[in-house]
Amino acid sequence: MKKLKHSKYKNTGILFEMLVRKLTSETLSSDKSVTIDIIKKYFGKNTELSQELNLYNSLLKESKFKTEASAYEYIRMIKSAHSKLNQNSLRRQRYNLVKEISEKFKFDDISKIHINNYKVLASINMIFEHEESDNPMKLMECKRAIASNSMLTNVNKTIKDPVIERFESQPKDIRLLTYKLLIDKFNDKYSGLSEDQKRLLNKYVTNVNDTTALKEYIQTIIPSIKKQLFTESNRIDDAVVKIKVQKLSEMLCNVENLKTIKESHVLSLLRYFDLVKELKGVHE
């Protein structure tokens, strides 16, 4: 029995999701995007990769079944359709896609972008790449993961907040007006934030899917915060307060060792900015 291994380099669904999330972060941050050109080139109409992606989406988004047996039969039919694709063209296009991503970006960085349905996409890839005789138990787990994701009608669904449902049912102009009012209220509530805090929040929101870009930005501001704390601590006369400020500076997180930037990390940095502002105010 083979030990099956999943590779994101061979997973068309994951490669596509990486690019889409990369494109989203680029669009929100107003950077000129080259990602869309890659998507058009490799996932445009009639490419072998676009046909394979359609099969991924068939198992992710389409069809509801009352029984597992029906869902498993549908998975088998999609796998059969996948086997009829030109496998040589698939491998060649996927190789060129990964090569171009590596040339335009750092592949290791873009591959760290969080993908919500990673496990399901990995399961679909395992089904496409292997035969049941390779490892029946493992592939059965993959089928179960795919079926329970969205294919079965008797799987418990997340209950939507009635307020959200009401909002989504409103005409487009009402939704836009509501959104504008929310933005205005947000700006009023956080009007007291410093420019540094606003920039940090902006980076957090626009790069929520791009952990690497967010980490790189935070790596640039932490030395600045430490330097300001050091400067202000030297102006403090109270020995106890001085020690506390120096300890707080030492506690600033080492971003390089963090796998993901969480909301708590951003909140902590916002508080550090508050501390610097307060210390400067005392010494002015």
C-alpha cells in the first residue's frame, strides 16, 4: 500500500486560489498587478488547466445529494472525467504556471497565503492523482472530506445572522448607502487614531490574506517603535517606570517566528503606538 503525499505544486485548485488571493491584496493596496495576466494566460478559456479547475469547482460548489453513496458516485464520475483530460498538457501547463509564479513572486511566500478550503482542495487533488488501489483507506477519507464539505443536504449548515440576511436582501443602492454609513461611523469612532495606527490598520485590512506582506510591513515598524521607546525611556526620571518601559520594548514580538499575524498582534502594536504617544506627551 502506497503512502500518499499531497503537493500544492501539483494542485491546480490551490494554485488558482493563491493567485486570486494575491490579486485581491494587490487590488486593495492599489499596487499594479501582474497576477491577473497570469490568471488569464493559464486559466483562460480552452486551457487544460481551466478544464481541470472546472472539475475542482464541480466538487466544491455543485450538486446536493441525500446520501453518501450518491455523493461518492458523483465523485467517481468527476474523477473519470478528469482522467480524460490531456494529462501531458496538464503537467506541462502546471509546470509553466509554477515557474512563472516563482519568477514574478517568491513562491514560498505566496504559498503561505491562507486558503480556507485547503483541506478539501487537497482531498480533491488526491482523488484525481491516485487510484483507489494505491491506498483505499486514505482515499476514502478524502472522499468523506469532499462529500461532507458541501455535497450532502443533511449536513448541518451554519445559521446566518438574520441582520446579515436582511442586509443581503436589500436593493443594491440601499446596501451601498448602508456601507457608506458604516464607513462614516467607523471613521468617526477611530478619528483619534494616529497616522501610524491608521497605516497599520490599513495594512492589516488590505493584506489579511497575504501574511507575508503584512509581516514584512510589521518588521519595518517594530524597530521604529523600539527606538522611540528607548529614546523616551532615557527621559524618564522614575526608575521603576523606566524599567517597565524597557521591559515592554523587549516584549515586542519577533514577527519572523510567527506563522500568521493575528488580530491580537495588531491590537498589541496599536497599544504600543498609544504608549509612545503618551510618553511623548509627558515629555513635551
